[in-house]
Amino acid sequence: MRRHRPIRAALLGLLCAILWGVTGAAYLKYGVRVDGRTQALRWTTLPVRYFLNDHVPAGLTPASFEGAVQKACASWAAVPTAGVSFHLVGAIDSPPLEQDGVSTIGFLPRPELDRVLGATSYVIDEQTGAIVESDIFLNSAFPWSTATAGEAGRYDVESIVVHELGHLLGLGHSALGETELRAGGGRRVVASGAVMFPIAFSAGGIEGRTLRADDIAGVSDLYEGPDFLAGAGSLSGRVVKNGVGVYGAHVVAFNPETGKLVGTFTLSDDGSFAIAGLEPGTHIVRVEPLDDADLNSFFSEDRVVDVQFRVTFLDKLAVVPRGGNAGPFEITVAAR
């Protein structure tokens, strides 16, 4: 974690503290310690005011870059159960990641970060934990496109900005996705159930432009709209192995009627979990280890995550009530 301490603010990189043990979290949310407690990282003043640095790489124009960013902002602002909004103030010469009192989105040449398409940083108020500035940088060492249908061999600006805006709003990564190893190293996304999945689709794809159920539940949990709690439901419980709580298990609720997936993690030593933002109705609950993922994309390096257990399903269907909670359930997993 990078931290600078001016009078009332602190600058955090994306590897800021994970918010442990938050009930109702759709997946990981970022957090910061304030007066001995962990406070969810979020904006308390909306709309989020931001500037664009229009020094764009080859293949883009300032106008096309602005259009892609505005579309990405509109995707989050359109979530009916979350009160999120953005306002583009204008262009600015200063690059992103500078602590200058304004939120900036723009490109930086970072060829040494050969697997990083973009990143988000924060300036927070140390007394309240509120975000007061957040910058997004896109790595101009990669080829980029704003083409309507995507462009072969180039990464889609709108898709990557949608993901980074999720971080800017305070959301962490989702584990709803499948990858396979590339012959030359790294992983290729086979399928993703959330734009907040930490690995992007291959160059040319535009699948990351569309928010999924997991993303919508997460942003609605952070910025509750008037219909979120009344219209949605939740489920909760514990994951245990040999009678002891499992830390870091991935818990997924699947609605077989709509095909929607929402996930969370067990974020306390007793193995507790809670999934908010679920559609009322029947859900299948699955528990799995994060044994094929980079754990540092989800958890702090100083936490011991248990991945030595078998995939397990809740032995009954979870019926989620509208405006209420299903559970608590206890799911016992077997060691492997």
C-alpha cells in the first residue's frame, strides 16, 4: 500500500486494505481504518466530478476517448438500485495519479507493467474515510480502441474504464469467472460473470462493457437506491471445515430461473458470509476454493486463505424472500 499523509488526506493505491467482515457485501469492498474501525471506501458527495487528460495514444482521439469514458460512466449511473452519478468537468493537462485535488482519468506510458491495463488510486479523508479524489490511469503501452464493435488486437477503452470505475466507486474484485493458462504465460478469460473480474477479456473483445448481476449487487450495496433493500433479498451463513470456520471461501448464489450469479467471500475467521442484492426466489448455493486465482487480487498478503477443500453445494435450495434474508445456513466442506 502506498500512503502519503498530508494534513487530512491519505493517498491509497489499489492495494488498499480489504474491508473484512462486512455483512451484506456482494463481494469484496475496499476499506480504510478510521478511529480504530474499518470504514467502507465510498464517495459521500455525488456526483463524482472528474477531469480527462486528453493526451491519448495512437488510434484514439480526445473526442473518442471522452465518448468511451462517458458511456462507461453511464453504465454505472443507470443501475436503478444505486444512487451513483458522474459529472465531467472538462480537460486537464496534469496526468492521472497526481495528488492535485481533482479526479483525473487518462493515459500513462508504463511499459514495465506489462500485464496491467489500468489502475485506480484514491485520496481519502482520514477522519471520515470518504473518498475525496480518485484517479484512473490506462497504460498507453498497450494498443487501444474505441470502435463500436471493438477492434482486433486492441483493448476496448470503454470496457476497461467500466472496470476501473467500479474501483473508483469503492468496489473490489469479483471471482465470478473462468480462465485458462496461456502458452506464453498469464491467463486468458474463458467466461466472466462480472466486469469486476480481475482479468480482462482478450484484445478485441467488448464483453466488459455490460454490467452483470454481481456488479449491480455490489454497487447497490455501497450506494443504496430507494428500491434496493425493499426489492431485493439476501442470504447468509457460515462455511466450516472440521468444525472450524473457513476464511476466504468463495460463495456463489445462482438463480436457475434467471441464470444470474452473485458471489461473496467468507471474510471472518468464523467462516461467515452474507450475499445481498439477490432476486427473490430460489437459489442454488455453491462454495469453492480460490485455487486457480491470484489470491493477492482479492485478499491482503498477510491473510492466510484456505484453499484446501472440495467444491460443495448447500444441501437444500435457498429461498430468498423479498426484502428479507434466507438463512443462516451452515455449509460443511471436506478437506482434500
